[in-house]
Amino acid sequence: MPFLGEGLDGLPQLEMPLFGEGSDGLPSPEPAVLGMSMAVIPPRTPGNVADVVLSRMLGGTETVILFRLASNGTVLGVPKTLADGLEGIPAGTVGFGTKFGSSLQSLGDLDGDGVYDVSIGAMDDVDASDDEVEMTSGAVYILFLNPGNEADAVKSFLKITPFTGGLSRVAPRGR
């Protein structure tokens, strides 16, 4: 089980496997990059110290780990992996190699359900404009989270790009 302990620099560290799993189920020789971005959000379950979202990148596969901390620094329960096709994010939503998790931010309770929501940046997300010309424009995913006792961590989401989610009215298209 992951444990949040103190590193050599005195800062908290999460112990997780350094290597991911390949398509054959064996450990991948490529190291995972853990913690490129991190955000602390108020707990979704009473009695927890905080919930944490932490990016994890392995090759072109990017995920965000959502976990709950107890007052002693241990991770409660099983961490949730937020990624394409997992935890309420429909398959085909997040593309391969988009750097999903390149930025993370707690947003407060946007939908008024008592649970704080998060934004997740994907700086290399590819979008299609009105005339279907694909371009790397980046995206921000707003994730509306369920309370801690739900099966899926994500209740719903909104993807914002220069062409979707209302941003097209303010962002220049560069044509």
C-alpha cells in the first residue's frame, strides 16, 4: 500500500512502484514519472485529512492518482486511477500522449454538491476545429467528483479547448 512519508528534503513523499506494467503484464523497463503535478483538495469523506491528486506518466500513458490521506500520513483504501476509460471517464475521451495530468488544481465545489472538484490539464491534447483540421491545442478537463463512497470517482466532466467548452468565444484561432 502506498505510504506518504518524509523524504530526504523533509517534504512528503509517496512510495509507489517506479516502473509500470507493460502490455504483457511484466514490469516495464521505462521508469514512471510520478508527481509532475500535484494538488491537495479538501476530503471527500469526513475524518480524512485531505484528498490528493497526483500525476503519473509512463511512456505515452498518463494517469492521475486520487487518494485519501489519514491523519498519520497513510493512504486510506485503494487509490483511484483517473484515466481514459476509468473511474467514470468514458473510453476515448483522453487521447494517448496528451500529457493528461500536466497540471492539476482544486477548484472548490463548482456544482454545489458539497464535494470539491478538480481541473486536469492535458497540454498536448489534439482537438479538431470546425473544419476538422487537427491541431495540438491543449485541453483542460473539469472533473466533478463523487463523494468518497461512490463506485466511480468522477460523476461528470467538461472538456475545454480552444474549440469546445465555450473557450472559442475568447481564444483567437490564429488563422
